[in-house]
Amino acid sequence: MDTLQNMRVFVRVVDAGSFTLAAQQMELTTAHVSRAVADLERHLRTRLLNRTTRRLALTEAGERYLLRCQQIMSYVEEAEAEASAAYVKPSGRLRIHAMTSFGQRYVIPAISNYRKRYPDVTIELTLAQRIPDMLEEGYDVSLVLARELPDSGLIFRQLGVTYSMLCASPAYLDKYGAPQKPADLLNHACLQLVSPVSPLDEWVIEGVDGTSTIGVKSHFQVNVAEAMLVAIREGMGIGVLPIYSAVDPLRAGTIARVLPQHRMQQMGVYALYPSRQYLDAKISTWVDWMHESVDKALQEDHLALERIGSLREELAGVATAQDGMS
């Protein structure tokens, strides 16, 4: 027996004043409506309505039960409206996972602007260098970088593309010299940035002459780009940095790019979420927001890197000309 549906029928019968009229309003047969009320009375083991050929009258138990049914129907309608509104209006808690350095560079500024637009959404952000089990850990969206995504059954949307590069401190390069080709890295101290989406023991380096795979035996490993940046600035060796961690110190001159005509293998930036059907408004608006803001921010950082490279080449050309004149 569908108790909730039978309660709806009972309330409609009382409001309409007849089984026939209630059946018409609910697009049911009169027999179905009569049976629903009878099933409810049988379930409760009490009479709710006194019936005559001309009118219906609530019993004392029926009056009390009607009041409870009306309250329950009100709660149900409120819950349905609230759930339906979640599909239309962004509100409630949004649980986001993002990889650490990427999250600090792009996600937190995006959250700040998103909440100005959607103040009814509260954000719970977790930064971690891993791809989480979203269903087990209860995340609404995970923002990850990967060469390719594992077959997880999750829905994904690509937000942009990025890559990493090799960097060292000017002091390290002055002391040990700058590699001229990927194979020269075998003669240098290599610092390994540990990533859940990149192999630990090799660097895949792309250049104008193709792709090189260099086996890496590192004396130092760390899993966060900001920590790798400190190690590079300290002159510990040559390490990998993503664009978003390297562009500002490159601009400031505290680190230098190694093998500037080469880069590490390109990665996609993805938003992962559990389902496309009946997607909560806060999830759909957040993914749309990130698609727009991340793509723009990545392009700005890529353009800034190109400008830095052009400026370095101009300065090197000036220095060479001056040396030739002296």
C-alpha cells in the first residue's frame, strides 16, 4: 500500500466533499479513490469518514488524522520544492577537491568571484595531490591535471591545457652550466616533483626535434610545486615546475628556465563530477564558472611565459652584440 498517496487521496476527498469530484480532480477513477480511502482505514483500523449517499462527514479520528495529513503534505511539498530549487538556484554546501598548487593559483580566486555571484553557496575546499574517490569521500567536484583520465565512470569536462618546464637557480647554472639538450640532464642534479599523474622515474620532454624520455635518479623528491620552487631557488638542482608556479619567479629572475625550447608533456585540466542527470545548480554553475575562469587564467600565464622568453632572448642578443663590439 502506498500510504503517502492514499493520504493525498484522503485529503483531496475531504477538500472536494465527494469521492467523484476528488477522482476528477486527481484524474483517477471513483473506484480507485474509494479503494484508497478504504485501504487507509483498514491500515489504521479506524473509520475516517462517515459516508451517506449525499454527503461525507469526518469522524473524530478522521478530523485528527486530517490535520496530521495536511501537515505531512505540507512538509512533503516543501521538501519537493527545496529539492527542485536545487536544480534551478545555486545554494547549499559545495565540496570541492583540487590539486594543491593549481588550487592555490586558480581555484581560490575563482571561488572568491563565484561567491560574489552566488552568495547562497558555501564552499568546502580540500587541496591534495591525488585523485580522490569522489563517491566514497563525498566531493561534488574534483579539479585534476592529467595526461589522460582513468576509466572511473565519472563525468568530466576539460577546462584547459597546461604543461610544466625545467627550471634551476641562476647560481646553479653559473656553477654547473646549462644543459644544451635533454640527454645532458643525466649529468645534473635532478629534483623530482612527485605527482599522481606522472611517472616518478622518468621525464618525458617535448621539443622541436621530437619527444625524449630521460630516466631520472633524483636525490630529492617533493609532492608540492611551491616546495619544489624553494628547492630550486636554493640551488639544489634542476627541477620540474608547472607554468602557474614558475611564471612569477621567472619574471622576477629568481629562477631561470632550463632547455627553454623544450617542455614537459602537456596535461589536460579537468573537472570531474558524479553525474550529468539532474545536476545540482551549484555544481553546474561552478563547473561553468571554472571553465571560463581557468581557461582565461591559463592563457594569461602562457602568454606571460612567452613574453618572458622573448625578453630573455632580446637581452641575450644585446649582450652578444656588446661583447662583439668590445
